[in-house]
Amino acid sequence: MIPGKNPPSNWSEFIEGLWQRNPIFVMVLGMCPTMAVTTSALNSISMGLATTFVLAASCWMVSLLRHFVPKEVRIATYIVIIATFVTVVDYAIQAISLSLYDALGAYIKLIVANCLVLGRAEAHAARNKPMAALYNATGMGLGFTLGLFMIGGVREILGAGKLFGLSLFGPHYQPWVVMVLPPGGFFVMAGWLMLFAVVRARKARGNTPATLAEGAQNA
Amino acid sequence: MHDSVGQILITTILSGNFVLAMFLGMCPFLGVTHSVKVAFPLGLATTFVILMASLCAYLLNLVLIPLHMEFLQLICYITVIAAAVQLVEMFAKKQSPELFRALGIYLPLITTNCAVLGVALFQTARNYSFVQSLTFALGGGVGFTLALVLLASVRERVRFSKVPNAMMGTALTLMLAGVLSLSFMGFAGLGGGE
């Protein structure tokens, strides 16, 4: 959210979530929206940004309140905080773009039940200062957005022959429809994980590291 | 809106399965399906919580909608669900401690199971009546259990087979889930569709 002048420590908090511990591909958290709304690149990015806002705002709030919340009721407190911000986002999206609201459907409200948000609140925000929590949460949120985009983009290209609604392959392309249907989500995600595993194995064996850059750019 | 009870039941269990078609409740679906022994009780516990949540959501709507306080829906739902999960947790601890240990962290995590909140939200969005809501919840729970048990049994079978290195772990589970989802698509059209 504030990418300008960061001290290095905050910067590394930010980058950690973005790539090294990417919520989707490394931690495998928040799978429901990952699969459900990634039928197109635009939906994925909107969902990712909505989640980023909720994540950053609630982690910041949780971190501010970390000395006041009794341990026994902390989960309930976190959930209420998260639910408040999700309600805000829900109404905001409804006001900004009704068509987007209809496309994302109940999944905006379901951000409450995204294990990523609660997981970060519990594992990071509750133990760190507000600024560190904010950076970490923003990084995680953007990492989540990136992951969603990588899945949503591939699904839209294969399943509809388009990216952001623009036709890529001309009128003769026969769409691979199953990719925008539910099974496609599983397959594309599995495909990315396999690609990463192969790249990691290559790297460990000391072969061409060029494939890593290629894999990252293919997104 | 005018779906009959039977239609809702068939749709939620098969063609519109919560996990495989609507992607609700993915975390336990990928996390606790190592063995059928754990997956089945978790499915039952979740079904119970879903039913409770559906019932409570229906009652809450009776209060919230006349008062024009729909913006509190989400917060109320999630609080009620958290309470219901706490109840199940206490019950499981008392009735069968070994099951309680086997389920571990995934029992409290039912709170953040999208399937539970999803039922409450979808039944509100679709204006289901009382009986329809409960049927929807029951079907959803049964469908969830079915998907969990199916994936767990497949994973038990492939545990000792030789899998390429790159596919080990989550990738393999996702691939299996994809195939499962593909086969559930064969039920499309059953129950009159959406």
C-alpha cells in the first residue's frame, strides 16, 4: 500500500509474502477463492485486491490491539475485526461496480472465512508492531493477488482464448472450455506447482538457473 | 427459488457439490484427507456445524431484516458459527478424546470453513424457505463428507505408488481432486440444474 520509502526490514517483510512465502503456491492457504473466482484475469485481480485490503487493514488493527485482547477470546475478536472490514469491502465493491459484484458473488463475503487472513492475524500480526504487520500483510496480499492472477490468467487464456477480455488467438481458436469450469482450477494450480517443483529440482542440481526466470515470466 | 426439497438435495450432493463444483471448504479438503478414518468424522462434524449455522442464519434473518440491519449479517453469522464450533469441540472432547486429538487443529478451523459460512450466505441470497434452507444445509454437508471420503480413499490408494518427483505433495492431491471434480461434472443437469 505504501511502497515508497521503506526501511530494509519492512521491505524484506513485504517481499517475503510476495514471493518466498507466497500464500498460494508455498503456504497453500486461502484455496476457496483461489479456485472459485479465477475464471478470468480481471476477476482474479479484483478478488486479490479486495483480500489485500482486508488483510492489511485487519492485520494492522489486530496488531494495534495485541496488548488488549485476552488470549482466550482472541480468535473471536480477530474474526469480528475481519468481518467488519469484509463488510466494508463488500459494500464498496457493490457501489463501485455492480457487474463485478455479481461476478464475484458470495465470494467477497467469504473472505471472512479465508484461512489466509486469520492465519496471518494469528501468526504474524498478533506478535509484531503495527507497521511491520501492515507491510507483511500487504506483501502477503499482493502475493495472493499475484497467485490468483497467475491461475486466472492461464485459465482465461486456455479456456476462453482471451486475456482481460481481449481475444488472443483470433476467431478460429477452439476454447478449451474445461479450464474455466471447476476442474480447470485444480489442474492449472497443480500445473503451476509441478512447474515450480521442476524448477526447484533443476536449481538444486545446479543446472541452468535461466529456467527460473523463464518460469517467473511466463506468468 | 421454487426448487423442491428433492431437487435441492440432489443438486447439492452431486451436480453442485460444495467442494468439487463450488470450491467451498478447500482447506480441510486438501488438509485432512490423508485417511478415511479422519476424513469421515470431520465430514460429520462439519455437517453438524453447517446444519446449526443454517438454522441460526435463518433465525437471525427473521430478526435482522425487519430491523433493516442487513449490514450486520456477516458479523452475526460468523459469531454464531464460531459458537457452534466451540460447542462441537466441547462435545468431541468429552465423547471421544482420541477423535479430538486426530482432528487436531482442523476442528477449530471449521469456523473458517467457507462451506459453513457459504451455506448461510447462499441460502440468504437465494431466499430459501425454512425447509429449503435445512435441506440445502444437509445436502451440502453430505456432499462435503462424500467429497472428503472419496478423495481420502483415492489418496490412501496412491500412497504407495510411484509418482514422479515433481508431482509429489499438493500437486498430486490437486490433480486427483481435479479428476474427481471432472467426474462429478458428469452429474450436471441432475436435479433440474440451477
